[in-house]
Amino acid sequence: MLNYLFKKYRINAAGNSTFESLLAKMDTNKDGKLALSEAQGLLKDDFSTIDANKDGFLTKEEYADASRIQGRK
């Protein structure tokens, strides 16, 4: 499922422009990270997998790490 998510949102290994586009669409409180309550669709389904430190937020770094891991599969 992560592979579909990365293709859908064109996640690249750096997590750069794609993460910003997700923030623009989903970051309703504009804090620069995504909370589970802000996530939509498959991102919400895979949120706990991507949220490496389990703090309830996705950061650009976690997003980039997840894309690099997915790229190795």
C-alpha cells in the first residue's frame, strides 16, 4: 500500500516538493507537519507506518525516510 501512496503523491527520496504539496492540501492548522486528524485517504491508512517516532505527526524527515525505505523494496 505504501508503494501506491508514494506513486500517487510522487514522493521522491528527498521528500521535498511532494511533502510541501501534501502540506498545502492537508495541513489545516499550517504548523508544517501533518497530524493523523489532518491526513486523508491512504496517507491516513499508513500514517502509523510512516510516523517513525510515534508522536502523532508526520514531518518532512519521516516522509523522506519512508520514501527511501520504500524505494529499496
